[in-house]
Amino acid sequence: MQTVLDVAAMQSRAYRHKRQGESIALVPTMGALHEAHLKLVRRARSEASVVIVSIFVNPTQFGPKEDLDRYPRTLEADLRKLEALDVDYVFIPSAKQMYPEGFQTEVSLKYLPKHLCGLSRPTHFAGVATVVLKLFNICMPDTAVFGLKDYQQYRIIQQMIADLNLPIRIVGVPTVREEDGLAESSRNTYLSPEERKKAVAIAQALQRIEDAIVKHGKRDAGELIELGIRVIEDAGGRVDYVAVADPDTLDDLQQVQKRTLLAAAAFFGNTRLIDNRMVDLSETVEEKDAENR
């Protein structure tokens, strides 16, 4: 495993592998790696002959009052974990390397960021899209692997790839959860023991909504959102949003449709956590048909 700090050096290595006809898979991360990240790396290893993991805490996706300075940084532990997974390169650029003096270009999408997390973090996804496009140009991947816990991010990168005709296949990997159902997140480390117990309410709220849809036939989005908010607030959380949305456009729905995204963001203490679930009613109908045959 090689660690690469320089943009030009990483680009040169990627170009060499491409000339040799080797496939490249990229896993972009901000470090503080946990099991969910490692799952992405394992998937990348199965997708390509060369695996690159980037570790870069990207300053442009943090708002002025967000947690850039205290975002967890555990580089030595991250490198040990990645070496055990047979990663070929770990790309660790500095902010100065990625955003040199005079940098002025931004990638922004018109519609997808104006939903869900983008409502309370209006500059976030422009920062995400810009840094991911830069990583694509530096690392030249054939495949890029992202976690579906950040579903809005996944859709934005998917849309950017389509809009800009990038020759990259994006792979989404299902959310990894802790034993009680809380989605794995680097920010979970911010939680006090008491906050950690309460934070599982986000996953529980989405499960309650899904059960109301699948088991009890509820379809009214407003009623379902109220249910989710109640579960989170009863646990002591402060809700940013609970949404019932179209999984392609991220538009709010009035009624549940065949494929529906359930998403939530909430604060426990000062820590903002997100989660989502996809409800596919066509699968439920097919399963019932199979049971009746």
C-alpha cells in the first residue's frame, strides 16, 4: 500500500495504471474510518484491479458554524485498517493541494441540493460535488463507491456523472448499522453515552414509518412525518427534518408511491445525524403474490 500526498503524483500513478489497461475503483472518505467505510473498500476491491482510498476532510463542504475543526482525524488507525484490506493507494492531499491560491471554480446542481440536508446546509453539496469531481479527475476511476446512508450525496454524484458525461460507474453500498440499529457514522464518536442511547431514535423513527406503510397501509405523507418527528422528539432529539420523498428527484411526496425514500436528520446534543430507508412496495406486492401461489 502506497500513501500519496501530492496531486500530480497521484494523477501520474492513476494514468500509468490506465495505460496498462487496469481498472481503478475509488472510495472517497474524510477518514475516521469505521466498519461502513471498510465495507465500501471491500466492495471496491471486488470491482477493480486497483483500489484508491482518498482521505481528505474537505473544508468547502462545512458551513461557517459546523464542525470542521473538531471533525475526527485518526490517520494512523485509518492506515492500519486500509493496509489490512489490500488497498493499493491512500491519497491524502492537503487543503492547499486541493484548493491552491486563486482557486475559484465550483460545481453546483440546480435542483437536488434544494431538498433534505441542503435546506439547512445550503453550501454543503456544492463543496461535495466540487471535491468529488476533483478526486475523479485526479484518481481516474472506472468505478466509485459510496455509502447509501448519505443518499442525497449519492444521488447528487450520480446526477453529476450523468450530466457531465463522466465515464465512471457509481456503486451504492447499503447502510451499515450498529447492533441497535443506529447507522454507522464518524460523528457517532461525538455523542455522550446518554446521547448515544437516545440517538437510535432516528433509525427507530424510520422503522416506525416503514411499518406504518408496509404493515398498516398508511399512505399519507403528512401523517407519517408526524409519526417520525414524534418518535425522535420523545427520545430527546431535535429534528432537522423527517421526509417522505421521491428517491429520484428528492421532491416531497403527498402520498407514498411504489418506491419511496424515508429520510431524517436530527440533533442529539450538538451532533447532527442522518439516516434513511427505501420502501419498495412493488417488492411487498410480489412477495404477497408469491405467498398466495
